[in-house]
Amino acid sequence: MATDTFRDPALERRLQRKASAKGSFVATFRQVFLRHGLTMGFVALACLFLPSTLTAIRWGSVSLLSAPFFYLTALSTLLLFCLIFLLFTGHKINQIEVAWIAYLLFISTMEEFAFRLILPNLLAEPIGVFPAAIASNLLFACIHFITLRWKFINCIGVFFAGLGLSRLMVNTEDIAFVVLVHLFFTFLNTPTPPNHQAKEEASKQD
């Protein structure tokens, strides 16, 4: 798939670095999933084999297991908000939009389990809680720099946002709540796939 097809100039200016000399640019939903989604999925999968993972998951899932219906309702409400938001901002609800929201839920879950629960829990004993949060969120930001080709300044922003989520995780001890917070702000940051707006503009011109 050509990377220049339906490129969204606004997204390029706001988040992503300019295309490389070879034309490297993350311009489609498929590229986002293959480069970033699969990377985060494999990181989260690898974390399942780390020592003390089950302990960390039990610790972070107490609230979820004690009131699953509450979290199911909260998730349903948040997903409904996403759909209403798209409608009120002039977007059509189609399969691509629904798939994008599902992807955001997937990536929010993978990232929070890996970088705000399992890795910090593993590193906390040898180096301390705060250094563990620094290390895990530094890795988190570096992955965004490589896979999504985000600008350095945006990676700094995602690093500090990750620290905020780490603090929220420590304060609430509730991984499900942190995932919902992550999903909410990630959706507001990127409510549609990267090439969506350019496609709509192109279709209007035809």
C-alpha cells in the first residue's frame, strides 16, 4: 500500500515526522496496526512470561473482579460517547470507524498492562517505584518514536502522559480504570484513522 495515498497533512504536522528520503510515512490504519499495534501486542505477550506477572495482574484487577458489571457499563458508556462524538463532529459511522475504536481499546489495554502494570512491578523491587516508572515510560515513548514515527517533542509528551498514568495506577491500584482513561484520551487525540479526513476531502472533490 503506497504511503503517500490519502496522506493527512494535519496529522503529519501535529504528530509525525516528515517522510524519510525513502518515503517512509505511517499514512494508513493498516500501517498503524502492523507497526505499532502488533509491536505493543507482542510486548504485552512477552510480559506475560516475566516473573511476578500473575501477582501484578491480581493486584491490579481486584476492583475489576469485584465489580465486573460496573466496568462493563463504564466501557459501554465510553464507547457510546465515542460514536456520538463522531456523529456530532460530522463523521459517518462505518466499519472503518468502528474498527478504529476497537483498535484504540486494544492498544490502550496492551500498553497499560505492559507499561503501567507488569514492567513497573517487575522493576520496582530492584530499582524502586519511581525509577521503574521512568524506565517503563521511557521505553513506551521510544516505541512511539520508532513505530509511529512521532516527532521528538510528541514523544516527550507521551512520556509525561505515561508518567501520569503510572501515578494513577499506583494511586488507584485499578488497571481497568487506567485502561478506560487511556482509551478516552487516546480517542480524543486521534478519533479517526490517520487517512480518514483526507479520504473524505478527496471524495467531496470527485
